[in-house]
Amino acid sequence: MAIEDATISNMRETAAIVEVLERKGPCTKQDLDDITPEFRRKNPAQRS
């Protein structure tokens, strides 16, 4: 699998998980928007 295909697949799976959580009620898209910058600060991308 090419890296581009894997990336797209991962993005779709993540979007689906967020959609399920939003439908079930434990979080909203705004919650995700709020937590994303914090998560990025705590988990910086590894660069080789």
C-alpha cells in the first residue's frame, strides 16, 4: 500500500470514528477542534 493510500485510509477511519462519537453524544466536532492543538503540542511529530 502506498503511503498516500494509507494516509487517506487513516483520515477516513478517523472521520468515521469522530462521526460515531458525535452521533452517540460523548463529543462534538467543537470538542475535537478544541483538543487537537493541545494533542499536537503534547505529541509532536517525529522527524527523522
